[in-house]
Amino acid sequence: MNKQSEALTIYLESFEGPLDLLLHLIKDLKVDVFDIPMADLTQQYLNYLHTMKELKLDIAGEYLLMAATLLEIKSRMLLPKKEVEVDDDSFELEEDPRDELVHQLLEYKQMQEAAKVLKEMQTERGQFYTKSITNLESHQQSVPLVPGEVSTEDLLHALQKMQQKIQRKQPMSTRVHHEKITIEATMDVILNRLTEQGKPGFRIAFTDFFESTERPQIVNTFLAMLELVRERKIFFTQTELYGEIFLELFSEG
């Protein structure tokens, strides 16, 4: 293969499929995608396939299928369209044979643009350098907790302890009833229980909210608590280190 053929081969392989090729040809023809001249586009497309054949390149089946589609659309556009007269005006009844092709081209163009944006984001992200993980255990141990403050480890320990307690009380055989309760509904239940006394400083033990023995409900309740803490509606507190954890309403004052 001579140098000219090699250069042309690289050019031909730049297309990712028949739709990519069609968008390129439409751009070269400088026409509107909503008003495609099918005769010119079909001829340019067939010329491209002929060039591939002359260079003895394998033509994928999708390219041949698109060629058949273009020829069909071209032939349908040559047929006379049925019309009906309404109030001395003529209206075309048949849809434009190019509509489906235009729809595919627009969708593919949107995908191309989205892929371009993602590629730019990937390139931009590649300019950042991340720092390796540092072991901060020694620093964590040297920072004492504020009196009454509850750490993440305290919460996990309390949850595990409570779950083990429930499992010991659970009978050997039981029938499981699946009841879907949202986290939002559980949040309302927790807030209602804390506000029913109507006095500041009222608190309820962490374990008192876990009445169900079902794992999904336990997880649901725990996540509802964390969400309420995040929204600054409640907070966790404990009177002594490794002691009982309580839930209390958050007060702005």
C-alpha cells in the first residue's frame, strides 16, 4: 500500500459508525439536518463505501444497512405524496421519509456532545494530583472528646451491642413480614417521641428506638437518626465515657 492509500485509510477509520459519517457529510454539504438533500447525501455516502471497497477495506454490516436505508428514503421521496383539500388548501398526509433518520442523527449528535464534555472533565481531572493516605490514628487518640460528645465509634458500638441484645431475645423460628417504611416516616416518629413531652432537655435512650428485630428496620432507624443530626434537629449525648447514648432535640438557644 502506497503512502497515499495509508493516509486515506487513517482518514476513513476516523469515523465511529455510519451516523458519524453522515454527520460529517452533512457538514461538508453545508445543509440543514432538518432539510437533507437525500440524492446528494446518498451519492456521497455510496462514494465513501466505494472508496473503502477500492482500498480493499472491510465494510461493516452497519454501513451497508445504512446505505440501504438511504436508498429507500431517496426512493420514497421520489413518489408522489397523497394530499387532501380542506377549505381550498392542500395538506400533505404522509410523514416526511427523512424524519426517522433526522431523529437518529440528532440523538447521535447529542451523545457526541455529551461524550466530549465527559472527555474534557476527564482531562481536567487528570491535572489534579492526589495525596497518599496518611495514618492519623495517633492524632485522633491525642484529641479528647468534649464532655457529652458522642463519636462515630460510640454510635457503632451502641448499635452492635443493641443488635446482639435483640438477637438473644429473638425466638429460634419466626415469620418475617416485610413492611416498607421510609426513612422520612421514621424521622417523623423519632421527632414526635422527643417532642411529646414538650419540655427542653427531654431525652430518650438510643436503644429505646429499636423495637423491631428486623435488620432493614434497624438500618432504617439508624439512618433516620443520622439524617436528623445532619439537619440539626436532634443530637446525640452521653453522660459518661462508653455510657448510655441518648437522643435530644436540638435547640438553637
